Amino acid sequence: MSPHGRSGLGTNQEAVRRHNLGTLLRHVHGAGHISRAELTSLMGLNRSTIAGLVAELESLGVSERALPVGSPQGAGRPSAGVRLAAEGPYVIAVDLAVDRAVVARVGLGGQILRRAQAPVVDGGEAWQVGASVAGLIRSVVDDAPAAARLVGIGISVPGMVRRSDGLIRLAPNLEWHDVSFGGIVLAALGLDIPVSLANDADLGALAEHRRGAGVGIDDLIYVSGHVGVGAGVITGGHRLEGAGGYAGEVGHLRFNPAGQRCHCGNQGCWETEVGAHAIAQAINCPADKVAQLDEVLDGFREPPAELRATGTALGHGLASIVNVFNPRLVVLGGYFRSLYPLVRAEVNAGLSERCLPAALESVTLTLPSLGADSPLLGAAEIALEPLFVDPVAALGTALVDVRSGLAG
């Protein structure tokens, strides 16, 4: 074999090894604690190869040895297990909403280690919000272990995010157009670190699929109500993003041609019937409470009669989505978590009335298992993705003891 052939083979073997290392780490991340025997079965590799990959993750400070889940202490010699290291790498997750920003330090396994929150000033410019988010990031990393490495930042945004570069093309309820918010946050921090942005509903779907109500379900839709209405779609186990990353804008499906004009410029969008402003108007909710509509709805012990029509409209709109995508599960997030229990009968009746019988047979409506944290944990997942693609490269460029590097 020629020297070039050997070099190519070595390069390929190294790429395969790093791919296997990332795949193994993804399994440990999903399970939190798993046996080597399970890893051998899941990955189709022999025990010695798994042992070598596990040893490398340990040397990288990502995992540590443990007894397998359910193994009795001191009973024989159970096979070695793998669990996530207590002071392993972490990411920063940001859930940006119309009225507030939530920031969390999140470790592997989806563990929220620390969180902070601050209001978003109505009409605030992107640089002002970015400065506020940067301050929250400083607070959540303040007590991070000195040896722990920051891998990246993930940001959930209530708007349309361009997949190629994370540019926020439109966040209507923040009144932002073509904003590079990731760059703004990095500039405010004084750091150069990978940052990923995506739509909040897309990230809600991702998190519920991996850690919440949709675990083990490869076809699901997360419908989000956060002033506006959007959806994240998982089909065949993969996120449906669209050509530019803008898939899922279900709030702007034509719903009532004779309805109100939507802020997008069209007439009678579904959002004009089940969006936060429409619901607030129906129940006489003050304008300054629209962004906290979930809290307002939680205050009702009995459903107001005015919400019955909203429930029916929600069910009718969901029927269109179910007819198009044929999901097994529809997860109702945002303020829909609070609305659905109040008008469950109307929503279910509206869904049944307009849904194709075959699609209706296989679908279930449910609430998020992760509660309000679905977009936040989805942001953590996209920030962690480079670590799963190539753990060696990601950890090689990760920031250690980031506290000293943050610009004040």
C-alpha cells in the first residue's frame, strides 16, 4: 500500500473513532447512567472497543465509572457502568420570550445546574436585551466548577431564525427584523464561543422528543403559544426545519377569511383566533398581562364561557395540522398548557369534527412533561450538538474557568 493510502486509512479510522465516541456520549447523555453491556448492544461494537471509548470519555472528564443501574452493591461483580461526570462540560441555554429572558447553566443529561431570569423591557432594542442576557450568563456561571468546560450557548427565540447563520429574520412581538442576536450576546460577554439559535417551538419539540412527553415517539408536533403561535415538528425522529429554517409557522395558516387582520399582513390567520391577544380580549385581560397569559389562565377555577369558542378554534386548527403531518402526539406548550385543561372538551370536539378519521385514530393530545422549560432545554440540546459530533474537537476548544474571561 502506498504511503498516501496508509495516511488516508489512518485519517478515516480516526474519523470513525471520533464518530463512535460522540455516538456513545449521546447515549450516555440520553440515559444519564448506562451499562457497558447496553452500550455494546446499542452500538453494535465489541466489548473491547466500547471499553476503549469509555476510557477516552473518562480521560476527557466527561464520564466516570459506576455500577450499572439496578445493580446491588457488593453482590458479585456486576459489569461496569458509565455515568456522566459530576463536574463535566456544560452549556448556557437562553429562553428569550417577549416579556422575559431565562438563562440556565445546563450540564450533560439535561440537568439544569443554575438559572436566572430578568424582564425584557417592552420595545427594548436587541443590544439592550443582549446586555441583559449577558449579565444573566455571568450570574449562572459564577459558581461553576473551575475545571468544568463551557462548550457553547444555545438561544431559543420567539421568531423566524435562519438556519444557515442564526440570523433572526423576524421576531414580530419583539419588533426585531434581521437581528444577529448571537453576535450581540457574544460581544456583550467579550467571548468567542459557538452560539446556536433556533425558534422556540422547534426547540420545544426537540426537548420533548428527547427528554419529555415524546420520548420514544418519532412523529410529534409541539404547538407553542407565546403571544404568537408556532409549531415544532418532529417527523421520522428528525426536526422538520424547511429550506431556510422557517418551517412551523402554523399561526399564520389561513383560518377565517372574514376574520381580523393579522400583524403579518394577512387576513384571518389562526393566530388571530387563538393567539394571546385574541384570548386576552375574550376574557378582558389587561394589555399589560398578555405576555403572562398562562398565569392569568391558571387563575381560573372554572372555564369562562368566552373561552369555549377559543377552544373550538384551537381544535379546528389542530385538525388541519394533524391532517397534514399525521403525528402520533401533539404537545400543547406555552399558554396552551393552561388553556387546554379549561376547554378540553371543546378542543377535543373541534379536533374530532375536522380531523380525517384515519389521522385522528393515531393522535394523542398532551401537555409538556418538561413544563415551561421545553424551549430552554431544547436550546441546551442544540448547544451540546458539537460535543456529540466530535467530543475531542469540541472539548479542545471549550473554555475552562470562563468566569475570568468574561468582560464586565
